[in-house]
Amino acid sequence: QVQLMESGGGWVQAGGSLTLSCAASTSISSIAVMAWYRQAPGKQRELVADLRKDGSTNYADSAKGRFTISRDNAKNTVSLQMNSLKPEDTAVYYCNAVMYVNYSKRDYWGQGTQVTVSS
């Protein structure tokens, strides 16, 4: 069982920046994929960015050039640096961890943190 705790959400004006952090209860070096998702009101949850064990990253088109996902193995945290925020970035942001145990995929989720961007 992996527990994830997000922090860093809040309110910011358009054009501003926020950094989200996700603390894992286990060593993130053992986690196959760490990711950030978001869900806006009335919309489906969508991938924002992910970071794989080999260090490769993947970003949603809406996040490219503005958001950066990174990890700190010593602190077992994954961060999402968000710059040039837009009102459409307003959503609840969730941390996600994917592990493979005996070839079985397991997904873990945090409780989410609200990000509100005002115009």
C-alpha cells in the first residue's frame, strides 16, 4: 500500500506560478510511474504529466512548455512546477503512483489539492 499526500495548491492570478508537491509513503525509486492528473468541474480526470522510473517524462499538450514534473528521491517526493497559469488550469490536482507487483498493475491516488487560477 502506498499513501500519497499532495500539497501546494491554492489560488493564483493568471500568469502566476504554483508548485505542487506529492509525498509518498514509500521509496519513489520503487515506483514505476509517478504522475499528476487534474479534474475540472464537470470534466473527466486527465493526465497532466508523468515521470517514469527511467527518468523519462510525458506532458499533456496543455502543459508543455509551462509545467515541469520532477522528483526528489531522497525526500520521496514528486513535484509539479506550474508557470504561466491560466484560468483553464483551475482543477483539483491528483498525485498518482503506478506500481507493478507480481506483474499486476496497482494504482494509488492522493486526495487531491485544489488549484484556482483567476483571470
